[in-house]
Amino acid sequence: MESLEAIKERIEAAVPGAVEIVANQGTAAEHSLALDHASAVRVAEFLRDDPALKLDYCSNVTGVDWLDSVEKVREKVTKEVAGESKEVVEVREIETPGYLESVYHLYSMELKHGPVVLRLRTGNRSDQITAPSLTPVWRAAELQEREIFDLYGIVFENHPDLRRLLMWDEFEDHPMRRDYVEPDDYDYEPTPHDEVLDKARAHHTGEGDA
Amino acid sequence: MDEGLRSELNKQGVFTTTVEDIYNWGRRNSVWPLQFGLACCAIEMIATSMARFDLARFGAEVFRPSPRQADLMIVAGTVTKKMAPQVIRLYNQMPEPKYVIAMGACAISGGPFKQGYNVLKGIDRFIPVDVHIPGCPPRPEALLHAFMTLQKKIGGQPLTGPDRPRHLKADEPSEFPVPKFGAKDLEPPSNSTIWEAPKVERDE
């Protein structure tokens, strides 16, 4: 299979719209393509139908929750202090807004190559949580996108049957989000550790054995 | 009846018993389970009913598909919060006398998935359980042992008096309230008349 950069160029030639390569820093080096909402379905159809790629098998669709992050950066800045310019170390906060993301892993059954990884990002985590559904392109994405809707809250546009899959319909939260708070239902644990130990300490008055 | 007199009569060919003995003998030797497996423990339950560890020789002749014809519910596997109301509805549909075996760590207390967002921390929060089988999954021999323990329990239930079983007491409930799906959790999260979180006494 050709390299990801070559695939990106061919996609941009065939379908108008931006495609961005997201690098994967780990040893797996599975870099992915981030698509934008307007052209996502046409890019997906191109990937599925192109004779050199023929990515007809969507093996996995998963969700990711990127929280809003604030990074503190210390830098030296020349400033006017008491009439003379000085080098001062200033702390600046860089705010990166968070978003939800759905990640598609595509393989080719016909040409036996892959994977190509696609990422679809939502606007933010609170009010712009829609993304185009790729179920019209790969049927395998149907139930998986329902699971992502249930657990992360991404509303997929043009999904044929978008409702909760694992939780009940009246449930009002998205359990796999990073900021999910589970209902306070602490029960006796014989050997608590990590977060469960914190819960145990909060519920029982006394320290007990660590 | 005095055991010495009974054995003397037995030698002469006269066999005596009590209504209680015959009643309990019949009940314990023909406990028909409800065909109800949820997760991995169900595979072990199926293995127990197959040729090597045959459960049918203990009287569990057929696993009934309908709760109306079953007297034992072996809750085998993780009970999710989404499934919990259906489990309780099925239990309510079983006619008295009915028994519950909680098989495996998940049915007893949530098991290895206890901190999961959709896991009910033990089916004994909503229905009364007679025998618990620890294990993940418990071996088929453990399920057989639990079945025999249940048979001993049924055999020891008197017909009269304050210790008589639930189905002979007029004011004991045989149906338990089914929880509703709330916004964050089941409502109520447990049935407070039959279950309470164990309190731990820590000596400081």
C-alpha cells in the first residue's frame, strides 16, 4: 500500500476538502488522516472505491474524548520594569479547547492491505457535538457509531438509527467521557486500591489498613 | 418418630414417613432450573448440564424456557443495570416455591467488573438469593455442590412453625418491585427491605 502522504495527495486531488495527517508519536507510528465534516463522506467513498486502495472493510470505530487542556509555558520576555528593560520570565497559559473524536480503522479485504486510520473531530465538547456518519459508506460502522453516541455523545448526522446501545434510553450521561462522575453507590470492598481506596476512605470514617 | 422403632419396622417391611419428609423429598429431587444464562458463567452452567458433569442426575431434568414452569433461577453471569429489571420481572413470574442461585462473582457482588458504569453490584440487591457460588467462573463441580447445598436447604425446611419457608407464610412477598430506569442509575439502586450494604467495623 502506498504511503500515507501519497494517499493524502490523491485524496486532495480527487475530492475538494482538507485532509490533515495526524502523527502518532508512539512506536506503532500509525499516523492517521483527520477529515473535515463537509467532505468526509466523499473522501470515505473515494477510499472505498479507488482501485489502488479498495478499503472496503471498516474493522473498528472508536471514540476519543480530548479534554480542554491548559498548558503553562514559561518564557523569557523583555519588559519595561521601572523605566529600564529587563529580561523577565513570564508564565503564559495556552488553552487548547477539547473536542470529541471518532476514529475509523479501514482495511482492504480485496487487496489485503491496511490499515488506514481516519479521524473525525467535533467542534467542541459541549454544544458542537455533531459529526457526519460514515454508515452510508461502510455498514459496519452502524452499531459502532451507536455505541460512540451512547458512551461519548457524538451525534452522527445521517445515521439510519441513532439511539443508545449499551445504556438504557432514559440514561442521561455519557459514561466514557473523561469527566463522567458515576453515581455514588459505594459498596463494601474487601481489598480496595487506587480510586476504589479513595472511595472507601471517603465512605468509612477511620483509616483502616492501607 | 424414634429411629430405633423405625428401623425395627423397616426390617419387618413397614416403612413410615412424615408428610414433611415426603413433601420435601419430592421438592428437592425435582428442582427444575430456568434456562437463564447471562455471560461466561452460563457456559459453565451449560457444561454442568452436559454429559461429563450431568446436572440431570440431581433432578434438574430439563432447563425450562418459561419462568412459569421453573422453580430455580441460576443467575449465571454479570447482571448489567440495563438487564436487571428484566431479571427481576422473570423472578416475579416464577411461581412459589422458588429459589435463586447466584453463580459466579458477578452475580454475587459485581465481580471483576464491579466499578463498571453498567454493572449491577450483585443480584442480591433486588431478589433474595439462597445459595452463592464464588468463582470466576466456578467449576461445574462447584455448581453441583451448590445444587446439593440447595437440596439440603430445601430438605431441611419445616412445614409448620416460624421457620417455615416463604411460600407457606401468608404475609411474605413473592414478587419484588422492579426498578425503573432513572437518569443516572436504577431507581431505586437497591431494594432496602432485602439488602443493605455491609458495614465494616474497623478497630482503630
